[in-house]
Amino acid sequence: MPRTLKYVALAAALAAVVTGLNVLQHADAGEAGPLARAANGIIALLRQDGGGPYAVLHQADVKDSPYFKHVDVYNLRNGGSLTILEQYRTTQQHTEYTCGPAAAWTVTTHFLGTAPDDEMAIAKIMGTHTAAMQDPGTNTRGMSRYFEQKGWIVHNALKDGSPKDFKAFRAFVLKNLRAGTPIMVENIDWGGHWRVIIGYDTMGDDQDANDVLILADPYDTTDHLQDGYGLVPAQRFYYMWFDAHLFKKGEQERQWVTAVPPRKE
């Protein structure tokens, strides 16, 4: 949940307007009209002026970057040393604080084809806080709440625990990916940031140091191609799997959530 303090007040204003709209959602069109227009104006301004990475989509791309190799992650195929959820769709978050809802949006899209809710609707259910509030962003309980209310099968770090060492982490990731399950994870990236593990490459050997983690990243602005994917050394991720004291004590390390829709009998 990267934060740009310049836009904190604007983000808070948006949250207030969205709350007001929810109160008036059953009012007649004449009453709600001015508030709806105000909300639309603020949303448009937020997206144009610091409204998360969606507002600057592809503006920092560098063609033929001398520093980053651009991999067509979307078209990578599962097999060999690579375990990946093929053709996983990504998104870029619309605010500075909704990485959790954006990550969840990709999970619902992965399973359902079309997400039933947009990013801000998901944020409301999750209880996501703006950067100006205490406990900013979305905690593990909030991430889980959205899927639980949908009747999905949810597991998370708070009730199921987390891998205690790197080998356990590797096994945990591969088990979920082989079952077709993306893993939402929060770590120190940007101070505290939700992404989704969608792939893992062992490189065909037993050298843990060269393992590669593939993530769907809703704040993908720094690798010269804003395609919503990130390639990260797996060991480095594991040993940086904590946040900058954004969550409550006891909930700041190795946070993850998986959610799977109920099977139809």
C-alpha cells in the first residue's frame, strides 16, 4: 500500500463521498444527483492527479530497457521447472492505498472470468483505510472478510499459520499453485503492499538462491514495463516478508490469504 502524502486529503475526501453515496443509494435521483456528480468529479481528479498507478499507466515504460528484461508473463506456459497460473489477468490500483482490493480483484477474475465487484466496492467490504487513517490499507482480516462474505473457502496466516523457513515456504507456494490457487501476500515492498503469487520457477536445480517468484503486482511502476507482473528472487521475498509496522503487533509478519470459490456439486 504505497502512500503519496500529497494526495492523502483527496483520498480521504473520496472515501467520505463514497460513504455518502452509500447512505443515499435508495434516495431519488434528484436528491442523489449533486452528491453523485461530486463523487464522480473527485474520482476523476484522483485518477488524473496522483490516483495510484492506474493514473500513470505505461508512462514510465522504457522500450528495450538496458536494465530490465521484459518477459511475456501472461503467455508463459506451465511445465518443466516453472509452475504458473497461465494467462493470469492483472490490474493497476486506482488509489495509493487499495493494493489489497486490487489484488483481490485479480483473484476473483482468475476464478470467475469477470469480477463481481470493482476495486472500490471491494475496499468498502474489506474496511480498507486511506493513507491518512490509522491502520492504513487493508489487513489480513479485511482481505479475508470479502471472500468469506461471498461464501468462498478462505485460509490465511492468522488462523492457519505461515511457513517457518524458506523450504516450507517453497513447498507452500508450489502446493497452492499446483492446485490452481493464487496466494495473496503482503510484505515490506513500498513499506507494506499486497501482491499475488501466481508462479514459481525452481530453475530445475536444488539451488534455492536462484528460485524465481512471479507475482501479479497492482503497483507495477518501477521495472520499465507496467504490465502488472513482477519477477522477484524467491529467497529475497521470504526474508523480507513483513511490513513497516502498518498492521497490529502479531500481524506484521508473513501475512497471506488464499480464497477459492465453493465447488459446485
